Amino acid sequence: MKITMIGTGYVGLVSGACFSDFGHDVICVDKDADKVTGLERGEMPIYEPGLKNLVARNVEAKRLSFTTDLAAGVADADAIFIAVGTPSRRGDGHADLSYVYAAAGEIADNLSKSAVVVNKSTVPVGTGGEVERIMREHAPDLDIAVVSNPEFLREGAAIGDFKRPDRIVIGTDDEKARDVMREIYRPLYLNESPLLFTGRRTAELIKYAANAFLATKISFINEIADLCEKVGADVQDVSRGIGLDNRIGAKFLHAGPGYGGSCFPKDTLALMKTAQDYDSPVRIVESVVQVNDTRKRAMGRKVIDAMGGEVRGKKVAVLGLTFKPNTDDMRDAPSIAIVQALQDAGANVSAYDPEGMVEAAHIMEDVHMANDAYAAAEGADALVIVTEWDTFRALDMRRIAGQMNAKTLVDLRNIYQPDDMQKLGFDYFSIGR
Ligand code: UDX
């Protein structure tokens, strides 16, 4: 099939590259000429394990190309995917759909034959209908079906999630569009990834409900972790103990400093707004958001308390800045609130992250960006682990203990064992244990 992908961000670039790897002919369109030039030169605009090779292999096989020319890109496409950003609108938390609507109009203006237009961006319930209305306005004599096909890609695991999805959700009532989507996803369908056909609004809501539920699991175990600290229980065992119930499942029950990223914060907020607009508020999700927001700030307080309550002039080393491992993404990362709280209390902060240093330098001020974990810990009064990168799991903690000025260790991802750290002389604090 001939597929056009509008937008080459996390979703568009990964989806386009994977579709081409299935054997489809894919043209990725982006307004940003620098990004397109870079992609043609094999430079990736995002850090995603395996993406560089996947793109290179398919560009080489002439199944994947990049352009800024939307008209040429959509001309004879069988399906056009909209994968542009839908960030939280300034201030009110609604999803900003201006990029989606702009793409819809531009596509319709440049279509010469009927086509299937697919919303892959995360869009509020009802957006598909609005996109269809806009396109019909721009191209009244074309038969255009707008389909909802939400993605469930995790950053750092996006290619695996695309190629081995738990399910593919297709929202449309148009029979022809269903046949096109079945053909596009045939390679996955053949290896038994269930194809779920449903209405467009249902498909749109499935995406929000999925992310809101995952965020709920995280805020739930985070609150249980706080209770564990008070009653003297171990949250890792609680998590294991409830996760073995297959109605609950073990995943997304790791207590930490709170969730971040470009999806959970944005999607929970957008769902809350939609629910309020339809006078059917999702009060549990509202609590999940509130718990998460206060938690990030509380983590800064936790570090300050671990250091005896007074950190003015003291040095704190932070390991891990990105919102999760295996990404360079700093959006809504807990480290931002934690570093801010420490600096507001007068601490000097040094930091190291395997991939996030460049992004972090745009967001954080007066943070000493160290070359590695050991350099960050040099002379520090406290070491704080914020993101559970694999490289932090096998640090030479004896060496670290020897080079710190004081031995406070705050492990916000529970990657070390308390007794191991206490044997090394650390004053060790963690989450829920
Ligand atoms: C998420 C969804 O998983 C994905 O399906 C959707 O398409 C996009 O949003 P992503 O935001 O990339 O993916 O990362 P994810 O791995 O879900 O983690 C999100 C946040 O939750 C991270 O900050 C992570 O640290 C946190 N988290 C995750 C926990 O604190 N505990 C957990 O057990 C799991």
C-alpha cells in the first residue's frame, strides 16, 4: 500500500518506519525542512533505540522517504496518517488540535482522489468527526473516510510496541476504510495481533481510557508506598503480592517519584476536560493527576528531609533526568520539580543522564552537568537516583561512597537494596520500604 505519514515526531517517524518495514511504500511529510534534511541524511530527531537502523534500512530499500511537500506526499496515497502533535493547550489543559485541523485542511486541498485519512495522534473524543467536516468543506466532491487508529507506543520501546502490539484499534463505520486498514495491518494481523474494529468515538476514548488507567495504577501504588513507609511494610512485596492476581497484573505497579512524559500528564488532563465538558467528570482520574503533581514536589522535600532539613550551600548529585530510561525526553520529568525544589532550598545541584543532558540543559539552570555518575557524585553531600537507567544499576557504590562528602543516598526508583547500601556506610532512603 502507499502510505503517507504527516508528522515525523515520536509517533509519526516510528509508525512510518515500521509500516515501510512491513513492505508498504511510505512517504513521511514534515513542515520542518531541517528535520527532513536531517532524516534524509540518516540523522534521527529523537532518541529511540533501533530507530536509526530501521530508517536507514528502509530508505536504502526505497520504501521510505521524507519530504516537506505535502501535496506531492498525498497525491496517490491509499491512506494518509495524521501524526502531528496534540500538546496540552496553554493554561486550560485541553488538547491543542490546531496542528491536526491544519493538516486536515491541507490534505483535503491536495487530494485528487478518494482516500482514507487516519488519525494516529491522540485526539479527544469527537475530533475525527470534526476532521471529516473540515475535509468535506475543503473537498466537497471527494469521498473521504476519517478513521481513528490510536497508538500505544511507549517511548524507549516504541518499535517493539508497534511490531508486537497487544491490539490494534480501528475506529470507523466505513466498510471500504475497514478493508484498507485491514490490508495495511495485514503483516501484524498474520502474527495474531488482534484487530479491534469499533466506532470512531469509541476508538478515541479507548486511547484516553488506557492511558488514564495506567496512570491510575501508578498513582495508586505511589500512595500505597507512602502508607508502607508509615506502617513499616515493603511496597515492592505489596506490588508483587497484588500483581500476581491476573485481574490486576504486575506491570505499572513500580512505586517512584511520579509519572512524567509527553502522554500521561497530557492525556489525563485532556480526558478530565472532555469529561467535564460532557458533565460526566472522571473524579478518580482527577485524583490521580492531583496525587501525581503533588508527589513530584514532595520528592524534593523527601531529599531535603533525608539531608537533615537544611541543604543551603550543600552539594546534591542527581542521577537520571529524563522521565524514564531509554529516552532523551524531558517532558514533565519528575527531575525538573526535584531539582527546582533543591535549588530553591539553596543546594548546589550536579547531574548526569546518559541521554538527557542536552534536553535538560535547555530546561534547567545552574545545574552542573557532569560527564558521568562518578563525576556528578564527587564531593556530594547526597546522591539522588531519579531515573532507573541500567547504567545506574551497576555503579561501583563503594567507589561512590569513598568520593562523597557525606553519605546520604536517596533512591527514588528502589534500584538498590537497603542492607547492601547500609553496609557501605550510606544513610539510605528509598520509596515505600
Ligand atoms: C505511555 C503509555 O505506556 C503508552 O502506551 C502510550 O502510548 C504513551 O504513554 P510513555 O509515556 O512513553 O508511554 O512511558 P511509560 O513507560 O508508560 O511511563 C510513563 C511514566 O510512568 C514514566 O514517567 C515512568 O517512570 C512512570 N512509571 C511507569 C512508573 O512510575 N511506574 C511504573 O510502574 C511504570
